[in-house]
Amino acid sequence: MIRPEGCKNFNMKTLLLTTEREDIEKAARIIRDGGLVAFPTETVYGLGANALDEEAVARVYKAKGRPSDNPMIVHISRASDIGQLTPMLSPDIVALIENFWPGPLTLVVKKKPGVPDITTGGLDTVAVRLPESQVALDLINAACCPIAAPSANLSGRPSPTRAGDVVQDLDGKIDAIIQGEDCRVGIESTVVDMTGDVPTVLRPGIITAEALEAAIGKRVVYDKSLKEAREHVALDPAHGVGESDFQPKSPGMKYRHYAPKADMLVVEGEREKVKAEIHRLKELNEKLGNSVGVIMFEEKAFIEAAHDFFAKLRDLDREGVDMIIAGALSDADGVGFAVMNRMLKSAGYNIVRV
Ligand code: AMP
Ligand code: MG
């Protein structure tokens, strides 16, 4: 049997599949029969179930330990399949589909009654994405149903960007894992709400609000909770942000997310000062007997940071470090903003400014 990297002596309970045709067929059958299959996409690994099968979707919430008001993204393999899920496609929605699908963009649209409430966390809207990953497309095609797929991690843990990460969190809890390549993007899709007057980004990703604006020729805003979270920290770094301090429109954004096992701190400021402060804090902590892992990306290497961030968190957890210190990225850049959204959440908004 093939073992994911980092799991050499793993006694796997969950079926591990390849990306070969027969294995994709096997995985599709599992989905059709109401089972759960983790599979690679270009963003992160997803945990898939038939989006129209209430019992199967209930199993996804259970396997992940995900709160039931946190809706799933429904994945389709042909753009025209969005018509099964929503009654109305505005010209803006059509323009975004034409410009960004297949790809890491999720559209929140009005839902048709046939989409089960459990899939949408009780909302009357549904989040839809057409991924670019060929393995994901092949699986959805073979399953012949839309696939609800949140990230294939335990709720609250860093998102999985490699098959081994999925094994670590979900082995024995799901029916199968398709072992594909490491995810190209590394952070989850941009989620944009298309149900209001102004398109609103609920979750930032590598497709930025500016890119969306360029495609539809009108203003796109970030949900104010995303900026508020950031401004709160800026106003009062010592206070941090509690879950009750802001009310995002996307239910999933309010939960503690992406948390490594180690305590985590983000250092923000002018680059040389950040480096010096990280060095100082590392030495100080090591003197006191704590092992410290550092995450510091190259300046302006936003795409690389997105690709590596979750993997680094998980690697440092595997090493068993006591503390992680990360250097903040500039969030003047849209992709930097998306990575900072994850970084601050993983650190529980624990931040120092130098
Ligand atoms: P994940 O499945 O882990 O990638 O998370 C999916 C994200 O999409 C979460 O932040 C959800 O809250 C958000 N989401 C899914 N469906 C909707 C919806 N109908 N309205 C708003 N946000 C949604
Ligand atoms: Mg997730």
C-alpha cells in the first residue's frame, strides 16, 4: 500500500486510493452510496459527500467535528450544473463564472429548495465552486452528483494541503482518501457573496477583490468583519479579538480556525525589526527551555506564503515545538491579506507590533 509522506509506519484504517481511473471510479461509488471521500483540489484537500444526500452530509459534520451552522461549499464539474442549485444567475455571476471558473472562487447564491438545509447550515443561500483540479473534476463527474466538500481536516486544525495531513486528522473516520499531489494554491477559495447589491468577499483568497472588480466592472467589498478583525488588533494589540467581538456574514469565519498545537505569536512591523524581534524572542524562550519554530516568508512572496503556510504549521506541530513565532506579511497586497487572515486566526489574534 502507498503511504503518504510522513506516515511511513502508519497503520491506516481508511482506504487509500490513487488518482488512477479505477480508483476514482471506486471513490465515486463510495460517494454515490453515501460515504465520505477526501480528495485533492487546487486549494486544499476536501472531504466530499453527495451534497444532495442529507445523511451523507451529516456524516461530514460528524467526521470533522464541525459545528452544524457552518455551511459547506458545493463542488460541481460543469458550470451549467450551477442551474441545479440556484434559480437565478445575474450578469455579474455569469461574468465571474466566465472569468474565474474552473478555479479557487466560490460564489454564494440563492439556493433552490432541492438543496438540503443541512448542506447550507440552514441558510437560504448556497456556496458553489467549480474547481480546477483534474482529480476533483474527474471525481465529481464520475459520482454524477454535486459534492459538498469542506476542508478535509478536523474542525479548528490547520487546513490540509497534502494527503499525509488528511491521514493525520481523519484516518479511521472516513471511507477513503485519494492521494494526489500537494495542493497548488494552499489556502482555501475566495468566497464572494453575490446575493446582495454589492458583491462582498466573505473569505479572502488568492483571487482578490480587485481581480473580481476588474471582471465585473463594479465595486466589490470585503465583508466588514474581515477588516474589523484586523482593525481591532491594530487599535488594541494587547486585547486581541474575541469570538464575540465581531459577527461575520459567513458563519465559518467566526470559529477559532487553523490552530496549531503550539502556542503561536505573530510579530508585525518593519521587516528588519520583525526579524530582530523574532530572533530575540526565540533566544529568550529557548533559554527558558521552550522549543521555538519560526515562520518567516520572503518579502512580497505572497503566493509562496499561501502555498506553504498551512504545511509549515503542520510540520512544526509534527516536530512538537512549544511555540511558533511568525513574521506578518503586508496585507496591502490582496493575497497577503488572505494569508494574514489565516495567520492571525491560527495565532488566536496573538500579535505584537515592533
Ligand atoms: P470550508 O468548507 O472549510 O472551506 O469552509 C467553507 C466556508 O464557506 C466557510 O467559511 C463557510 O461559512 C462559507 N460558506 C459556505 N456556504 C455559505 C453560505 N451559503 N453563505 C455564506 N458563507 C458560506
Ligand atoms: Mg475549513
